[in-house]
Amino acid sequence: METMSLKVRILDKDYQVNCQPDEREELERSAQVLNDKMEDIRRRTSIIGVERIAVMAALNLTHDLLRAEDSAKRNEGASERLESIGSKLDTVLFELDEH
């Protein structure tokens, strides 16, 4: 599959990025999320310099990602436990119906 060139704007600067055509929307959304995070950091803090702001944004986004992954794992574990309980209930109800 051929790649395409896409221009994204992050913190008032344009960047050319290559991507697969079917990844374009995701890349645009990613650039928007990154830009929003960097703009927020620039507004709320006294950090100067795009590189430092980018590092802080990367740390914040990575932290958010790890928390979301942990939450998903906990939900998956809860789902498995509920499934197990449901299976046990089905067994008990089946046994009660036979008596």
C-alpha cells in the first residue's frame, strides 16, 4: 500500500508526516490531541520551549494511556469473574431444576 504525505499543525508549527491512507483520520486525531495537550501545558505552566512542552505532553499522555490500560485489565478481570459466577449460578439452577 502506498503512503501519503499529511501536514499536521502542532503548537503553531507545521509537520509533514507520511502515513497509510487508511490511517489518515487516526493520525489527524492524534495530532489534534497532542496539540491540545501541548497548548494546555503552555497555557497553564511557565515551561518555555517546544521541546520541554513536548516532553511534558508525552509524559502526561503516556500516564493517561497506562491508567486506561490498567483500568481495562481490571474490567477484564471483573468480567471474567462475573462470567465464572454466572456459570456457577447456571449449574446450581440446573441442579435445582433436576431435583
